[in-house]
Amino acid sequence: MKTKTILINLSCVLFIQTPLSFADANNGKKIYSARCAICHGENAKGTGPLANRSKPPTPNLATTVFRKRLNDYPGVIVSSIILRPNGDLIPKTLRENGVKLAPFPWSIKDLRDLNEYMSSLIAKK
């Protein structure tokens, strides 16, 4: 009985200390590379080929401020940037520079995956 109690307690401690994530960083990387890196660059520092052509300029996502926001509000920052109320800043910037991206039906999973990848990407900075 005592061994069973110890095992249950140990399992609870491990479960609580191990973050449970349903996000797929590999899918997030694919999405980022296909849809974000053209402006933000592979390093998220706003150094992609179209970085200087957007108005306002492409932000550096590897800053301490952005990293804190991404950590404090997981998923909210990513989804609010992509799905902003006017909804047209990113597509307009791409259109004005002759970039044609097929429409992308964003799902909650995609936003979660992208957030997971970006969190790991900018944590390295």
C-alpha cells in the first residue's frame, strides 16, 4: 500500500512539472517557413527578403518584449497578429510585392503549432 501511494505521488509530481503540450513544433516550423519567414526571416528578427518593404516595417519578433508577450499570452499574440481586425495588412504587403500565397484556412491547431515553434525559435535568441 505504501509503495502504491509513493508511486501515485511521484506520478503526480512528474505530471505537474512536465508541461503537457498538444502543439507540433515541426508543423509550426513548416507554417512559419512558408508564411512568415519571407518578412520576418528564418531567425524571426525581421530580416526576410520583404522586411524593408512593408509599412509599418516588419518587426523583430526576437526581442525581449515580444518573447515576454508570447510567454505571457500564448497563442493570443500569434493569432491576433495573423487575424487582426482589419485583416489585410499582411496580405496587402505581400500583394504589393508580387508575392502570391494561397489562402490559408488557419485552425486553432495551426496557431498553437506556430506559437510553439516561435516560442522555441525566439527562446534561442
